[in-house]
Amino acid sequence: MSKTTYWLGVDLGGTKMLAALFTGKFKLLVERKEKTSGQDGAKAVIARLQQLIADTVAEAGIPEKQLGGIGLGVPGPVNVQTGAVISAPNLGWHNLPLQKILERSCHSPVRVFNDVDAGTYGEFRFGTGEQARCVIGLFPGTGIGGGCVYDGKIFTGRENSCFEIGHMLAVPEGRLCGCGRHGCLEAHASRLAIAADSAAAAYRGQAPALLKLAGTDLRELKSRTLAKSIAAGDRAIEDIVRRAARQLGVAAASIVNLIAPDIIVLGGGLVEALEKLYLEEVRAAVMSHAMPLLADRVKIRAAQLGDHASVLGAAALVAEARGKP
Amino acid sequence: MSKTTYWLGVDLGGTKMLAALFTGKFKLLVERKEKTSGQDGAKAVIARLQQLIADTVAEAGIPEKQLGGIGLGVPGPVNVQTGAVISAPNLGWHNLPLQKILERSCHSPVRVFNDVDAGTYGEFRFGTGEQARCVIGLFPGTGIGGGCVYDGKIFTGRENSCFEIGHMLAVPEGRLCGCGRHGCLEAHASRLAIAADSAAAAYRGQAPALLKLAGTDLRELKSRTLAKSIAAGDRAIEDIVRRAARQLGVAAASIVNLIAPDIIVLGGGLVEALEKLYLEEVRAAVMSHAMPLLADRVKIRAAQLGDHASVLGAAALVAEARGKP
């Protein structure tokens, strides 16, 4: 009997980290979660990450030798040559050589990817992406992440990951963005921007259901809370979400005009909680703002893999990097 | 002595058509021009095109057998699988199977490309593009054309050419575009939009030099005339051009955020006539609107090949399609 090679995918998020061990055919064996607690500093987070990896492998009971590699998705741009994290604002990281650090401690090959790139690749390989020639992933969350898989490969710059759709200019002289500039798409259309507008609407008395459900604290305004408030009749919240989806759709239309993707995959908690309404607006905006000959050909779909997109993608990407696709 | 293979490149423009015959090493042998006169209808234009091709080959005195192929650049989107012209507004063409028509009459392999794609490929291979991994071409003219060469290949959709930067939304509820929508980049920042604003400024008495040079008829407002008026002190015209260049620069910044190109090549008559001023504004806009880690790495340059970019590119592309790169 030949020895199976296993692959580990890790999604390092701002709030939690998820590790999942897969067989050579990418069937899930074991998964484990841990809190990230980025405020403890990079050292503590990395130690927790190393422990999580070790525990996951131990739980599966596979010999260390049969772990083919570890793929990580991180919330920020990465240097695709070195696997360093260029910046991860939610973790307070800046130029952290994560791949090197983990390779030293884990005795396995490590590859570091942007989390949305990994998630888009996951959907491309195992989800709604159908292994199409050009798949775009758009994930509105605290920011708005984007990724592109083209001819089976993640689209990157020569040195750095890219597809920073969240920082396309949406509104000249617009709202302040986390990057310090103004009017970026994510400053207007992310779940955080929606939450801010919704809290203001609740404060003004325009969203009584939401006010009752969650008050006016942004921390309480989760995607599911927004969905509940809309279901309960808060028209103002519905308007806010639809408007944000349209703005993302206008940016998606520019992407369609530029690179004519086959499939656009929309993912993340907001899209999961409000799929019908959200996709409706994005589709309408693409149809009215992209050139008809390109808009007609693009499929716009919800992601299928949920939280597993990034871990599956990262595991498959490290397998491919090791020549085992 | 082995027989050389020659390649013919044709740039079919709205006003003129240019044919150029090249050696296997892409040295120019013969070139000829002809008026397009699109108002005569597709049949007449195609007949003129066939005559121009025949005359160019005849003038070079090469045997028909040694013509390896004919590459054409056309002013509009093309079907990359069939070589049909999907639409060419300046010629009044719609779904014209140009490749098939010419292959029947020319007894040589024919390939049809979007003209800006061909020009971008020309600059990539022989001009300022340095054969970089990702080269973007932006050509503001009557519209604004865009092209992308990625890993040595023109970036296209599965079926159709793309990179329609001119139809990215620049101004919500903005000016009427030739495509029928409002606020597209080319409705605000093309040479035609600049000419319209300049004519209005001349009419209002804000551009005395331009009024004297060319009056208020858009047909007379060529790029060189605009350059002369600026040199003669028309500040209003300088403001108009700078503003348009900034708008194109903002769109270029979105492209940088998305696909992190190595080089952006700016070409066409307007850029040639006003290179310094134009590039200054585009560079400034990219630096202030793209993410620093991506903006820092992109070179922004003027095209080098002028009118020869498209014929060279089209000739080299058909050579590559025939397995002779």
C-alpha cells in the first residue's frame, strides 16, 4: 500500500483561525478552530497557530512524514515570492516573514496566500467556480476582498498578491477608508459600511426592528441581524444593503469590461445571509454598467463552500506548489 | 538558401488603413496607406482592403507562397475564436466575419485582432513594453482603447476581446457615451471629450489662441492643435487636458489595484502631442489612487512605436498563431 500524502489548510482570520486536514483527494479528515486574539501580538498569535497546526495533525493521527505541506490564507496582501505577509491590518502585522517562521517550526513545506485568493481558488476547484477559465471571487466583509483565478492560477503581480477590488475608487471625495484614502469601494459597500449606515438608521428611528434586535453598536450588527431586521420589515436596512450591493456591482461591471470573466463568485457572511437580494442587485448593476457583449457571458453566483473555501483552496494550492495537484 | 517567411500587418482605422510587410525578423520591407472611407459601406471598404494587401505584397515583390500570414487590427471588439468583428462603430460594422472573408480572397492565413490589443502587443514585443510579464496599453483617441498582454499573450475573454477601459464607469450619471450609457471613462476623458470641452472654452473666450488656430469645430481640434494652443498660453485648455488625464489615471489606478501590471504604456496622438503633461497627471493619479505597494512597482511610459505599433503587433501575432514567433 502506497503512502497517502495529506495536506493542511489554515484560514487565519481576524477573529478566528481554522485548520483543516485533507486527504490527497481533498476529503476532510479533521478540522479545528482557535481564537486569533490578534491584540496579543504577532508572537502569541504565531504560537497559537503552531499549536493549532500540531493539534490538528495529532488529532488525525498521521505520521509527520505524510504531511505534504501546509497552505495558509491570511487577511492581507502577501509577497508571492517569499510568503511574507506585507500587511494584515486586523492583526497589526507588517512585513512578517510568516512562511519562513512556520517552515522552521513545522518541518513541512509552507505556502502563504491571501485569504481571498485562497477562497477563490477553493471555489474554483471544489465549489461554484466549475474550473472555468477565469473566475473572480468577491467577498464583502469588514473590507471587500477580491481574487481571480485565471487559467487555473491565482492572478498576482510579479511580487505581490493583487485584485484589491476594495480599494477601487467608487466615490470621488467619498468616505474615509481603512487605507487612509477616501471613496474606496469598501468604505462605501463593505459589511462594515452597511453596519455603520444601519446603526445610523436605527438611531434615527428608521429601523425599529434592528434597534430592538441589536441597538446601535456596530459590533452587534452581524449579517444575520441585518437579515432578520429586513425580514421584520425594516425597509431602510433593505435600501442600505441594496445600495451597497449595487456599488459592488458597478465595480464588478468594470472588472467585466476589463477582463471578461466567466464566473463571478460572491461570498462571505453578508452574501450568505442575504443571498437573493444581494445577487439581484449585483446582477442588475453588471447588466446595466458592463458592455452587453461581455455582461451577457458572465455568470454571477453565490459561493458554495462557506468557511471551507479558504482552507480547501490553501490546501490545494500548497499541493499544487508541491507538484501534487 | 532557405526561404524566408514574410508577415503582413494591417491597421484598419476609422480614417485610414495602413499595411506593412515584415521579414521573419520583423524588419519593415514595404508599407502602404489608403483611405478607409467607411461611409461607402463594408463591401467597398473590404475591396479597398484587399487591393491594399495585394498592392503591398506586389510592391515587395515576394512570391505569394512566402507570405506566412496576414494580421489585422480593427477598431472594435472581435470574436477571438472566429475572427469576426463584433462591432466597429466608426465603420458601421456589426458581426462581420472579416477573417473568413479575407481568407477566401487572400489565399493566406488571416487573423483578426482588436487594434489596441495589437498595438499593446507591438509595444510589448518591440517597443517600450520590455516583454514584461504584464503590460497594459491605454490609448485615448476618439474613444479610449485598452489592451493587456499577460505572460506573453493578449488577455481576452473566452470568446471576445476585452479590456474595454473606455467603458469603465468614471462619473455616476455622467456624460453621454457612444455606447449609449452615461458616465463611461471615454465620455469624459477621450480626445473627443477634450475637444468638445476645448471648443466650448474657445467659444466662451477662455482659449483665445485655440479660437484663432482652429475655431470651434471639433473636426479641426486635432491633438497638435491643442498642444499649440497650450504652448501659446491657453491655460483653460491645459486644465481640460490635465483633468482628462487625471480621470484616465484614476481608472489606471483601479487597474493597478486589480491586476498589478509591470508597465502601463500610454499611446495615441494626444499622448504624443502632450506627453510630458499627460504622463505627469496619469502618474500622479495612479500614485494617489492605487495602493502604495502596487503603485510603487508600476512603470508608466509613453508608447514608442507610434503608428507602427498595431501593424507590428498584428504581424507578430499572426506569426505566433502560425507557430513562428
